[in-house]
Amino acid sequence: MHELGLCDGIVAAALKRAGDRRIRAVKVRVTGHPVDPAVIEQGFRLAAAGTLAADATVELVQDQAEVRCRTCGAEERADGALGLAACVRCGGLDVEVTGREEAFLEAITVDQTDGHDEPAATGG
């Protein structure tokens, strides 16, 4: 997963859903691939610069990837990047991601027209 492209997509989706309202916060869920929260934060800042999302905070929720070891057959949830490279049970290096890899904008918080924050849940 390319984090900068992901951030471009997050900002574009949030701006589309927000219309002409300022975005205060976004919540992003990433499944199946560990990402560095600092990289997401920086990428979001770059993608949002000069837009209504420029000052928004980013909440990143990461779901663990599901992997299967081709050596011992273990099916586990990967604990970070190491779990994607080596089996947590036998230490074997022949593992494959079996679950889905996806990222989506889970929710945004926008200003109402009267200046108060309004949570705007969104899927996909």
C-alpha cells in the first residue's frame, strides 16, 4: 500500500463528503497492511494543504493482517510488519497474507454552517 496515494484518496473522499464545510477530523481504517501513523499524518498534511481539510486531525485505526504460514500451516493475525515477514508460531519465512488489504474513510467531522462541529459518519 502506498501511503501517499492513500492520503490523496482520503483527502479527496473527505472533501467530497464535506461539500463546502471545513473538515475538523477524519477517521481512517486500514486493514491487512501495517502503516506508520507518522507517515499517514505527514502524507495527509501534504495532500490537504490549501484545502478545507488543511487543519484536520487524523485518527488511524489499524486492523491486523491475516497470514498463513506455508511451512507449518498456521493461520494467525500478523502483529506488525514482522508478522508479515515471519511466522509467529514456527519462525518460518514463507508466509502469505490471506485476508483483505483495504483502507477506507470511516468518518469525518465537519463544521456546521453555524460554526459548530458536526460528526458526519461515512462508509467506504
